[in-house]
Amino acid sequence: MIVSSFVVVLIIGGIFTYKFFNGDQTMLDETGDATYIHLIEDQGYDASDIRNIRTVYSWKDSRENAYNAYVEFTDEPGREYEYIYNKKQGLRQTGSLDGEGNHVE
């Protein structure tokens, strides 16, 4: 009984620890989806203009800034544009990681 309770506590603790450092996969997916929709529908990009959208969770940042998307466009390989997403404020671009580029909003 004590051993099984200990195992349950370890599993639950492991799940919370994993989510603390890696974020919620649903929110990471939502961040990527919101970024893609913003680029296609709001900014008028074609899907072929987008090379990659990479989502990241930063446990060091505040909850409002924890979920980020980094977008690489086909005409600027190697340059990423950072977007921050949260449910309350939506999506906003913070700029290019390498200074000004062709896609700064």
C-alpha cells in the first residue's frame, strides 16, 4: 500500500515537473496554430512563404510570455522572427532575432 502510494506520488510529481519545464503541449500546438493563421489570414502570406514555425516554452519567463513561436521565412533562411502567444492577449510579434528583416510587423 505504501509503495503503491509512493509510486503514484512519483508519477504525478514527474508529470507536473515535466510540464513546469517543458510547457503544456496543447498550448504549444495552439501557439503554432495561432501563428500560422495570423501569417496566412491576417498578414496575407502564402503557405510556401513560411519555411518553418518552431514553438518553445520558456519556464523562466512570465506566464504571459512563456509560449513563443519562431518563424523562418523562405526568403530569409536562418533568420527567425519571434512571436509571443497567450490566450488573454493573443499573438504579437516581438521582432527578428537578428535585427530588422523583411518581415517585421
